[in-house]
Amino acid sequence: MKHCHIAFVGMGSIGKRHLGSVCELIKSQGDTYTIDLYRSSMKRELPAEVTALVSKQFLCSDDVTEDYDMVFITNPTSMHLETALKFRDHTKAFFIEKPVFNTFDVEDSVIVKLDEIPSYVACPLRYNPVLQYIKQNVDVGKVVSVRAMSSSYLPDWRPGQDYRETYSAHTDLGGGVDIDLIHEWDYLTWIFGMPTACSGVAGKYSNLEIDSNDTALYVAKNDHMSFELHLDYFGRKIQRTLDIFTHDDTVQCDIAGGTVTYMKEGKTLRFNSERNAFQMAEIKHFFDIAEGRIANDSNVEHGVKVLKLTKSKI
């Protein structure tokens, strides 16, 4: 039996989801855990399901006096870099919620220092079964062009929470659809490779009461194909789609709905796209990385490269 000493920095909605998954995974393996929580303030009362799993609580401003097997950075994006540097010498591995930072203007020496240990940048959409299927079954060499979209309504994202008070609504907290929905650029580069040129337009165009970008549009290319990407916060119905144009067929992927359709063949495949399933798959993947069973396929260096794409401008 192994004991895991873990810290969480921040406990918002995604932190709670990861906390539950981590504890469930460790117990399923027959191991034990101790969870410490670092918070910006002790004023807000935590839900009972969180306090039941947490051993000790600290303020983020406190000095770090404990050493951890892994640290989960799930606080606002604007605080990721300072948090990673603060805990770097007190952990064997990092899980950093996406996007990795709120700026790509980070010294190379800092990136190298963080990547000297397994520092994994979250990319849960990679574990969606539709994208897993595409990664394993589409010949990238035959792809001519791809067109991706992620459109949804920000006020519906976090039920029971005022969207105007979330980090997504505020640029200074690392919000904005261009980096909030960095999932799209992550999976596109994971499957099709990094673009060699990219141009984009981002801004705030809807009547949402936010000061961050609610729209981001991109065109990009590499040596054999082109990319188009549309992101927004104001679509009233969730659309998360990927169209793949190949020499032989057009493949339409409904990532949210769990279908892949070959247009020429007239064939549709259906998958279970339940969110918790692929987020648990990511936690398992991270544990394999942290414990040395597989290589890190989403390190800080890659996370910064993807972040640069989101800030491309015409």
C-alpha cells in the first residue's frame, strides 16, 4: 500500500471535480492519501464533501513547509505561474489546470525549471472518445483542412454562480474565450501538429457583462494543411464540432454529442461522451506520468506554445 501526500491550490468548481476524481482513483488502487488545501481566504465556508476529504488548510500567502508527491494548481489562471514557482521545490509533480499561464512571456529558464519534474498541463478534451477515435483512426497525411468550433453561453457554465463574478469574465484573472477555450488549440495541435503560421481576431462583441474577450477567430496553416477555429461565449446552444476535410472524405465530429460521421460513406459512429469519464481518464493519465510509467505528453513547454497561438493577431 502506498500513501500519497497531495496539495490543492484553489478549490473552485474544477478543483472540486479533480479532488473527487483523485480520491476515487487512489482508493480504487488500494492506496491512501492526505490532502492539504491552500486557499486565498478562509472566509468562505467549504462544502461538506470537500472538508471530508481535506486534512489541513493553509492560506496561499503562507510559506510552504510541507513536501508533496503532487500539487494540483486549480486557482485562477493569473496565479498559476507564481504558484508553480512557489511550490516547485516542494513537490515531485505538478498538475496545472489549463491554460498553463495567462501570458506566454515567460523566461525559458522558468519553463525548463518547471519541466525538470513532471509538470502536466490539463487537456481533458483529448480524452473525449470522439477525439481519441480521430487521433487513432484518421491519417493526418491525408488531411487537407480542418474547421473547429466551440460555442456556448457563459452564464450557463457554472449553475448557481453569477457569471460576472467568475474568472472567465475578467481579463485580469486570466479570463477570455481565447484562453478559456484553449482546449481547441490543444487538441488540434495534438492531432494535426503545430501550425507554422497563425492569425486571429479576438474581442468583446456581445452584451454579456464581462470585460474579457467573448469572441476569438483564427486561421492557421502548416506545411500540408489549413486550420479554421471559431470560439465564443454567447452561443445559446452548446456546439463543439470538428470538420476534417481529407483527400478521400469529409469527417464531421460532434464532440459534445459523441458522433463521428463520414459524409461520403454515409456512416455514423456513436460514442459515450460523458464528461466525468474522460476527466477521470485524464487523472489516471497524470498519475501514470507522475509515477514514471509514461512520458509527459503535455508539459509546460507545449502549454506555452499553445498559449502563443491563442494570442495570434492579424
